[in-house]
Amino acid sequence: MLRGLNMDRQLLISSLIDYAGRNHSTTAVVATDSAGRVHRTNWTQVHRRSRQVAAALKAAGIERGDRIGTIAWNDHRHLEVYYGITGIGSVLHTVNPRLREQQIAWIINHAQDQLVFVDPDFLPIVEKIAAQTASVRFWVVLADELPKTSLENAVTYEEWINESTPIEEWPILDEWDAATLCYTSGTTGNPKGVMQSHRAIVLQTWATCTGDGHDVNSSQSILLAVPMFHVNGWAIPFAAAMSGAKLVLPGPDLSAEAIVRQIQDEEVTFSAG
């Protein structure tokens, strides 16, 4: 077989955040956390902090193929985790917090999540199931300071990542490696896990950026109302990076008043929900 020699590279999620950090460095990423605080950052900072997350994961002994859970709202920390986990070849497992507690425990055990990033809002759920999730070595609470909790093996996100220096470069992975894991709602039995490869996500992201897709491009300000725990937020977190679009992450308040206010304040041109 005669092979072409140009563009010989793997289709990897890490290339998306590298591109956004390099070519759309000052484009805004605006997020509201679970406490209602608005956090303004940009793609350069998301890029840097995602590499810091990657370094912290590696320091914790996380390896290629390990599953890492998230139980979180749409905000800047969840976005950083999206890229930090997948960038080193571990698998991003987004958990739907609206499932029954027994299902959440079953999903975490079935996936064999090594650690779980959890929003403070969901600590009551985690505290009830922690004893049933033997694979989880510790829980990373997505906050500045550790809230009051009965969890014995919990650490604070900001303190945890600040112990590590961002990795210099992402590892070169196989584009067919699993990158994300989502479970069904289990309406006809136990939930079923579906893995997507780096290749599949990059191709889906390209499609999302086309005119016949969602036409995500650098001129848009995107409000991502669809949960990031629901099939990768319909690839919008990846498409915004690929295109260099402004990204608005609304956090837990999805009331009409909050959504309209953000649409007006951030001059939103496109939303998904």
C-alpha cells in the first residue's frame, strides 16, 4: 500500500485544547459555580489548568485506561477536568447525578472509577454511597476549600492541583483509545456503559463545527445548558475549543431568569439544551 506522508498524526482530544490555548488564547470562558460565583477565564488558562489536572492525576498514580468519574455541573473546573483526564489517556466517566443513588453506586463500581471529581452540591449523594464504592481511592471536591463532609478520603480541587506543576506536553495516544464513558439511564435493567474513542469525539466535533452541524465557530458566544454529564455535553465543550468560540457555562441555576440574564450579559448567539 502506498501511503501519504502529510498530516500523519493521531486524532486526539488534547490537540483541541492545545489549539484553543495557542490560537484563541484570550477568548473568554465564563462559568458560574455551585455557589453562584461567576468565574471569568480564557482558553489559555483552561489549557494550562487542564495540564495541571493531568499532572495531579499522574502524581496520584492514574494510568492510561483508568476510569475517572465526575459528578458535576457545567462550570470551569469541570471543563478543565474534561481535558486533563482525557489528555493523559485515562477515561472521563461523567455520572448523571439525577439517577437513583443505587444506580450511581452501581455505575461507579461497574466502571471501576479510581477517583471521582464531585461538585459540592452532590456531596450528600456521595456521602451515602461512599461505603459502597470500593474502587474509589479518593474524592476531589470541586471547590476552593473543603466543605464540611463525612467523607474521610476527600481533598479540595484547588489545593490538590496546586501541588503539581502542569505537564509540559500531552502524551501521544492511539486515537482508538477510549476517551469518555457514559451510561444509559437503566430503564430496562442496569445502566449500560458506552465508550467513545478520541477519534470518534474529534470527528463528532468536526461535524458539530460544520454549517450543517451546529455551525460552531469563533464568532459565536455559546451557552452550554445541556449538562456536561449528558453524552459529553453534545460535544460542545470540544467544539468550542476546536473553533475558539466563547463558552458560557451556567452552573446549577437553569431557571428561565438565569438563562435569559446570561444570554443578555454574555451576548450569547447559540445555545444547546
